[in-house]
Amino acid sequence: MEQDSDAELMVRTREGDQQAFALLVDRHKDVLVNLLTRLTGTRDRAEDLAQEAFLRLYQHADRYIEQGKLLPYFYQIASNLVRTDERRR
């Protein structure tokens, strides 16, 4: 069975397909939480920031322009959240 690409899932997400977004979350959550854990030093903070990053990706799915680079785009959202969180602290 062939998996949909991230690009295809983002198109479906923009069209309101919540299942497509759930597939994106399942596909990338572990790697993102691990990355954020390394950046923040705590798993709890990383999970909160990952949740916020996924929320922002979903809320702004209409702004995403496919260039074959979803992960760098998404990781930039997450790293910006880390920087903002650090400034608040």
C-alpha cells in the first residue's frame, strides 16, 4: 500500500480533511518531540511546543506553498516557538 506524500496530505488538510492532518501528526510527532527535547532540555516542554507547532501548521495550512520542503518549513515553525518560549522565560 502506497503512502500519501506530505505534500498530498497538506493539500487534503487545506481542503478540510482532518484525517490527512492526523496522518501528518502520526508521521512526524516522534521526530519533532525528540528534536524539541534536545533543544529545550525537557520532554514536557518539548511535547507542549510540538503540540503548538502542529496547531500552527494546521491553522496556517492555507499559507503553505508546496516546494517539496514541508519538514524544513515545519521545523522552522517549531524552532521559532522554542526561541519565543526562551525569550518569555
